[in-house]
Amino acid sequence: MSTQPLLEARLRAIARRTPWCRQALQAVAQLGLPACCIGAGAVRNLVWDALHGVAQPPLPADIDVAYFDADDVSPHSEERLRQRLAILLPGMPWEVCNQARVHLWFEDYFGYAVPPLLSLDDAIATWPEFATAVGLHLLSDGEIGIVAPHGLDDLFNMVVRRNPARISAAGYAQRVASKNYGARWPRVTVVA
């Protein structure tokens, strides 16, 4: 039997009881975007803080808001959305990225080209580690939707494992070294 439904229920419970996450999900929902979520490190931090018994989890360094709009790949649109979020919920470290435009800047930033992404789910499936390839969003009924193309096992087992879909082995090694996961979450296992 799959543990996925149980892990999804745990993730929803953690998100609901964490004030910054609950408020951020509500603010992002007010943008009215059809394909949008909070994801990556924000969700990882949320879960790993909970699993490590952090009573007052701090805000993440940034709240990654990922969306997909192939009809408007202007960087100005991302900034307008970030400004709207800053008005809806001030004081939050918002980072907004249209996944439909990643291929336009990726090579300049990371040194190698990538093909255009096809959807938000497609984008999340390429995020650097399986534990961070998770997004949360509010559904119209108020329930928390989860996008986890690789499942939630690595997230809840606190395993950092390279997702070979996009990040190179060298890029992954640099990322792991810069994140220093063990300093904040001593029970994390990093797979080289």
C-alpha cells in the first residue's frame, strides 16, 4: 500500500498549523492564477522544521511562488505579482518565478541551456532535489492541493537527493555545500 495519501495528509496538517504558510497560501490564492503554488525550499523548511520539533518555525529565507503562464513571459509580470503579494501580505520574503520563462534566463545564470517547460507540474519535476520538488496551493474549496511529481518520501524521510532532470552533479555538490542542511536539521541525510 502506498504511503503517499498519509504523507499528503501530514503535509496538509503541517501547512495548516504553521501561520506563515497558511497566510502565504491565502495570499497566493488571491492572485487568481490558474497554475500557481508555493514550493521548493519553503515547503522543505516547513516540513523539516516540523519533523525536528521546531515550535516557532522561522520564515524561510524566501517564499518561492512558482506559476506557469506561457502567454506572458515578461519579467515585469513576475515583479508585478511580487508587488501584489507584498501588498496582500507585507513583510514576507516573496520570490516569484514564471516557470514558462525559465529557459529564457537559465543558460545565462547557470551556464547551460534547458528546453522550455510545458506546465507547472513539468517545472516542479525538474527542481534540484526530490525533497524540494513539491508545491502547495489552495483549491477552490479551501483544501490544500499538493504537486509532488516524485512523491513525498524524500521530503518526509529528510533525504537530500539530486534530481538529475536539470541539475548537474557539480551544481548539486555546490548547492549541498552552500545549504549546509545538517547545521539546521541534524537528522537530514545527504546522498552524494
